[in-house]
Amino acid sequence: MSETENVTRTTDGDDGDGFWDFGIITTLVLLGLALVVFPEPATTVTGILMVGVGVSLAVLNTLG
């Protein structure tokens, strides 16, 4: 294993406290759910898209 591979593996952030875990994903899901509550069709569609992207990122983060 080369030194570059070792550095990449140790700084990968597999500890679960990364930016994606509680930053973007949580914000997208919470804001998306809040927008779904409003009766305006545009906010509902935007909220559903935000929740979808947030859940997709959570799944990708879990798998990767």
C-alpha cells in the first residue's frame, strides 16, 4: 500500500460524524418536510424533491 492510499483511508471520515451525516442530509429532509406542509403546489413539489435528495444522499452515505 502506498503512502497516498494510507492517507486517503485514514482521512476518509468513516467515523460517522461527517458533514453529510448531520449537515446537508438533515437540513434537506427537515426543510423538505416543512415545505410539504404548506398547501401551495410549488412548495409541496419542492419539499418532496428535497426529501428525495436528502434520503438518496443518506443511502449513498451509508453504502459508501
